Amino acid sequence: MSLINAADTLDPHFQTVPIIDLTDIRSNDIVKRRNLANEIRDACIQVGFFYVKNHGIPDVVIHDALEMAKKFFDLPIDTKMEIENRKTPNFKGYSPLLSGNNDPYGAGDMQEGFEFGWEAFNNDEADKDSDTDGVMHGANIWPSETDVPGFRARVMHYYHEAVKLGKMLFPLFAMALDLPDTFFDDKTQHSAALMKLLHYPPQTGPVDDRVIGIGAHTDWECFTILWQEHGIQALQVLNSEKKWVDAPPIPGTLVINLGDQFARWTNDIFKSTVHRAINRSGVRRYSIPLFFGTDYNVKLEPMPSCVSIDRPPKYEVITAGEYVKARLQATYNH
């Protein structure tokens, strides 16, 4: 079945988010990898979200990054504001409560964050050529080692583990699109991946949907790899019937959701699904998304297999870097 026919046939009125087992992601058996790619294809067309289990990232690595996030967000606000993202041209660094507004109808996102991108982590990795970042050019900024000892090393450890998983997912996405599994190799040479540590304080008082943890939005890159704190329901996904479906944390899993770059590339056959997070648990909530996109100089052009007379191209062609920067500017009102 062609991609366009599949998009017109599969039912997008989902009520749950599927769980996909990645045990075969490293398999040399092409049949097993094809079956896994088919599962991913259905999830991408129907939901735009899926959980993954047996993803290969050690729990201790995630736990260490979480502990660093808690210590950073516990710092005095004046200390955190020294590395505010408004002081950098590439939006890396600290974003305080209500500084972002993902939903244009909202009054601000009730969360604070810390964002960073690629850096070489050990002697086996080379620093990338910063010129490849284009409009997103610029280094990371970090809290001082005195304020949060071990912060950079531990969050970068998790970053590189998540990037490794993302690079294993790209061939499966290619197979799901009936493309050679190497299709994305030359488009993901420079790890245009941004990670964000997020802290959602509990919301109390009257419910006001204009100020929630993060307002209704889509992500901007190809896909997001999300760790969310166990035991706290916050993430919700909007189905085609305009009903919010809970995506609770499931131990041992990560959430994968597609973003706008894939939607543009596939002419909306792969869904970049609207979602939000509301923390009304009464306790603090933490999450760690990795937003994995193509290299910033890659043009987001619709794939020929996703275009037809009845399905003409929906988006103007733009580079990945230009698109991400435009969305960051709109979110943080730069």
C-alpha cells in the first residue's frame, strides 16, 4: 500500500498511544527490522506518538541527568538568570517560568528549562564544524561547576545516549517511508539535536487553561525522545476528534513523538500531533526531551511519494535551521 493510500485508510481517531518494542532495532535480520519499521509507520500515520521499550539507555544515566536537573532548578533565580537564553543568539541556556508561550492563545508556560546542544563528550568524538549550524550557530552555556558539580558531564552523558538512540531510529523511519535505510545519513551528519531539562512546579488554585505546564503545540524537529517522570500524569495528546488522550509515564519506556520537520517532509502523512502538559499533581514534575532534527542546512522539501494531484505540497520550502529559529523566536518573543 502506498504512503498516500495508507494515510487515507488508517483510522486517526486513536484513544491510546501504542507501545513498540525496540529489541530488534540492532538486528541484522531484515525481516525483523521491516516488521519494526511497519509498526513505526502505522504509529506515525495514525497517532504521531508512540512509546518505546527496550531502548537501550541505562537507567542510571537517566537518573544522573535527573538529579542534575533537580539541583540546577533548586539554584537561586539570580544564579540561573546569569545564563538566561535571551542572552544568547541561539536560545541555549536557562528559560524562567512563563518566559515561553508555546500556545499563542495561552498566557505563558508554567515551566522552567535549560537547553543545550551537541558537544563532544569523550576522545572518541570530534567537535562538529560550527559553520554547519547556520542560523543556529553558537556554543552551549553552562552553570558553573561550583554551583552544580558534575552537571555538564552527567547531562551530556544522557544527551549522547539519546542521540545514539535517535541515530538508530532514523533508518527505521526511512524504511517506514519506503526509502533506503540510509536516506537520512547525509542529512544528519552534524547532530542538530537539542536537549532540554524541564521543571514543572505544581499548579494550584483555580484551573486556568491559559496558563498550563506547556500549552498546546507541536514540536519542531523530526522527532522528540522524551523521558517523563514516573507516577505523574501530565502529557496529553490531541486526536483527530479533538479529544485529549492521556500519555502517562510507563516505567522502562520513552515517548517518541514526531515533529514538524517530518510533517513537512511527508506532506502531513506522518503526523506532527498537537500535545500539552499540565501538572496538577501537587508535586514538582521533571521531564527531559531531546529534539532531534536534520542538519540545519537541509531543505525541508516534500518527498515525491507523499505528493499527488489530490495531495499537493502544503508547505513552503525552508531550511531546518531557519524553521527552528523562527519557532524559537516566536516562543520566546525575541
